[in-house]
Amino acid sequence: MPIANVIGEERSCAWKQTATLDAPEANQAAAADESFVYAINNTMVAKYGRASGELVAKSEGDAQHLNSGFLHEGKLYCAHSNYPFKPESSIIKVLDVASMQLSDFHRFGHSPHGSLTVAVFKDEAWWCVFAVYGKGDNARTVLVKFDPAWQEQAVWTFPPSVVSDLGSSSISGGIWLGDEFLATGHDKKVIYRLKLPETGSVLMHTATCLTPFPGQGIAMDPKTGGLVGIHRQKRQVIFAEHASANP
């Protein structure tokens, strides 16, 4: 499938690292608001002061396999699954960032699509990625749109040009930026830019962009307009912005 394979060739594509924050909990994803940074691992969320870089609090509440986080109306919504256990069961967890209490927001039960890795809200709908792992099998990874009553509205698969780049892993993170869905894999320093097709059920892959995040969950940074993610091996939260035209 032909794509516009734009790596570092246009200003709007590549992302550059602008800052880091050391956080032992930076194992799955990160999110940020104006004052705090949230580092996410499998079982909890750690809250850090944005200015000080100091640990403020850790979440309380049951979690087994948290994935990406999305801040919406002052709360942090985290994709959660029972991966790697079968049958797959997924939940959106919600963190009250004031009390740091983690609880269930919506339970999908045994989803037929896979393990939930992304849950974001846009245009009065929830957009969720359900990942399937294993080379070949990961082609069944999907983006699903739900209405506010959690009725499934549409399902899209990821194009072969993205799936073939994932190896045996799957989509770990994703956000909407305008009309584009920016998706990350498990361990490559790239972001896949995707759009909804006018017809059909396969997402359109418009570009693959360099990024300082080696995969995992990403989120918008409301303070800079950039992105926030993690470097799992370094246990760091990473902040990134669009690369400038100058080297």
C-alpha cells in the first residue's frame, strides 16, 4: 500500500525532545496538565510537580495493566486490560487527580476486539484502540468509535504499511491532533499519522514521523501545545515539540 513516507522531510512531521523528567514509574505512558506530570506504569500513576520535578503523590486503587492516559475535564482516563491473560478483558480507569483515587469508569468486559491500549474523547465520542499482538495477528488491531452511551459506531483497522512496521507488537498509544490520529507502537521512535477514510474501514496512513519517544503511550501537553511520552529504558518522561526548520 503506497504511503507518503515522510521522515524528517517536512517541518510539521518530525518531533524534537525539549525536556525530560526522571520518573521510575514511566513504564507505560505519560500525561501532563499545566502544573503536574503523570507517569504511568502497570499498576499505578505517579504525580510529579511540573516545576519542581518532585514526586507529589501516587495513585490508590486496583490496576493490573494500565496503558495510555488521557486528561479530560480535569480527570485522567487510562486504558486498562488484563493482558496477557485470556480471555481479554478491558476497562477504562479514571484517576481523580486531586485525591489520586483510581476507579473504574467503563467496563468493556470480554471485548471481541482485543486489549484496550488507548481511550480518548473527541467530538462527543470515545475513540478506543484495541490491540492484538503477534506477527500477523496484530493486523486485527482496531480503532473503535463509541457514542456517549457506549454503542459501537464504527471500526477501522490499521493499514498494512503500519502493521508491517510493528513486528509482533501493536499500537500502544494514540491521540487526535486536528483531523489526524497520531499512533505509536511499542518500541520504535516513530509516530504514524493516520486519517479516517472517506469510504471503507482501513485507516489512511499519511506519514511516518521521527519522535524521541520509543513507542508507548503519548498525550498532548496543554502547556506547550506539544506532546508528552516516555522513554521506558531510561525511566523518563519526555516532552517534545514540532521540530523547527533549522537543524
